[in-house]
Amino acid sequence: MDSPLKQDVLADNLTVPVLIVARIGAVWHLLRGWLFRGTLLTVGCLLGLAMLIRYRAESNLLTIFLAFLPAWVLSLPLLATLFASLVFLCWRSALLSVSSAIIIVLWLGGFSFSLGQNTPTVRGPDTLSVMTYNRGQGSEAVLINCATAHQPDIAVFQDAGHRLGRIASLPCFAQHQYRYESGEYVLLSRWPVVEKEAIELDWPAGKTGFWRVGTRSVIDWNGRRIAVYNIHLPTPRDLLYWYARRGTFLYGLLGLVPGTPFHVRHQHYLSYWTARVRLADQLAARVRKESLPVVMMGDLNTPPVGCGYRALRSVLQDAHLAAGSGFGFTFPSNFKSIGRYFAPWIRIDHVLASAQWEIVSCPSPSKETSQHLPVAAQLNLNQKAIK
């Protein structure tokens, strides 16, 4: 039988490991608690940033920059919280990370939950089929495939200067005998074009003080007149590349404090984006004065977020959101490097329609090799709405 002294020594030897395990367990639970709080804080910050991008993107260089990146970029910090959650077996933190990432991607990516039709429907006398395509660095094969599949009554093109003859000679446009070309803008129609005009709007960000944003055509469609806008807003592509190379988007953080040189510089850079919003406001004002049913199509160089997009959406329906499916990304689709695995990642080509129209379908563009992808839609004219 062991002496009391030996028993005490044995007890002490057992107590130390037990205390260590207890301490580790306490630290483990403490870290799990702090991990969940950290995940909540991260999610709150990212959702707040997502809300700014969604509604006020043009008010800050950082939100502008993020608005033109893939929507999943904003959710990347949640990968860190997800990894930590799996390490510490904190399932509520993992669930919060995954669900928040999904919400951010769907919300900023302009995901459409409508059960849109991906094939043309049977056309009635009140059904109009339309199509838009930026032909600049596009593909004739992509154009032919889309036009053949959807057989548009009206097709508009941007960056198509001096290409009217070539486009009109394609067999898929053999029935489009009414044509209009103005600068880079081309329109082909099965129906007579009875009015046409170029649209120039105030553009303080440019040297001339105005920008030719597109054309407006009035078409006699089945005895009813409709207004068709073919629009191409200024591209910010080179400016965004410049932001990326020089880190200029960081002024969105550095310039938050008024009265500092960073703030002054930030406001200077924002003047371009303020001018872009003004273009959208001017277009919306024109549409608001229209008495005819309106269809606006083109390369708006505007993702489905921000003040400019919201200005147009205040007077027009987004065909993709109304009758499309998925994200409907249209740009860029011609990457040959590693970017091809993520492209396309943004929707900047749009079909918008006034309230007199019911959007029947807006199929998601097929992924083909073309800088922009064409967008097609079918619209039904609501006779009650125009009376």
C-alpha cells in the first residue's frame, strides 16, 4: 500500500495535465465565441459595403471599383472566416459566412429569380422581338447565332460605324429593309422608321461639353408608333485599369475625412462619375416625357447597381430582372488568359422597356467568344396601358 506522500505526488502529477486540458478547453471556447463575434462584424461591414455599392456606388471610388469587379470579390474575406470556423468547429459562424457570401453575390450580381423562357415564344400581333449587340470587338458568328435563334423585329448595334452594309447583308437580316445609321449606331427594322434623331447630352467630363449617347427612332410597328433608343454610354474601362495600376481606388478610404488633401483629390476623381450619373438622369428625363411606348437598348457600360442604373430603372423595366434567369452576364467574354475561367462577370448590356410593355422573355446570353454578348428579349404591348 502506497504511503500518503506517494498518493499526494501522484495526485499532483494527474492534476497538472487536467488543468492544462481545462485551460485549453476554456481558451478554445473563448476563441469560438470571439470567432462568431468577428464573423458577425465582418458580415455587417461587407453587407454595409454591398448596400453602398447597390444604391450609391458612384459616391465613392472604392465602391465604384468594386461595382465593376466580379460580385464574389467582395465576399472573399468570408473565406477566412469560413476557414477559421471549420478549424474551430464553429458551425454557426460557418453557416453565417456561407449564407452571407451567397446573398452578396446574388444581390450585387443582379441575379434574376424569374422563371424566364430561354426560347422564343409564339408571337402574337402585340409581341415585339428585339436585340442589342456591341459589334466593336464582337464576332459575326455570335451575331448570326443570336439573330437566327431569336429572329428580332428590331436589332440595334453600337460600335458599328461603317458596318451597316455588312450587317444588313447577312441572311438573318434579309427581312429588315428599314435601316438607320448614325455614327457608331446602327438600327435594322422589319417596320418603317418614321422618325430618327441623334441624342446629344451634357457631358462636363469631356472636352466638348456634350456626349453623343445614341439615337432615338420612332418605328411604325403594326400601325402603332414606338420609340426605340439605341444607347452607348462612355466606357470607364481605361479609367478603371488606371485605378487598379495606381491604387487610386484607395482614395475611397483615404479621402473620407473632409478638409484633407486626400479628400480634395477624391472629390476631383468623383467628378467623372457624377457626370456619368448626370447622363443617366438626362436620359431618364427624356423617357419620362415620352408619350410613346419606349424600348431602350444598348451597351450602357453600367452594371445593375448604383445611381445611374437606378435613375434609368425609375422610368424603365429591366428585361433581365423581369423575365430573365440567372446573372445574365454580358461582359467580358473574350479573355484568353486565366481570366477566361471567370468571364463574363458583369452585365452592362441591357434591354429596358417602359411600363406599357410586358416582358415575356429575356434569355441569358450564351457564353461565346466575344467581348460583349448580345441580349435579346420579347415584349408584349399592353393595350390597356397605352389607352
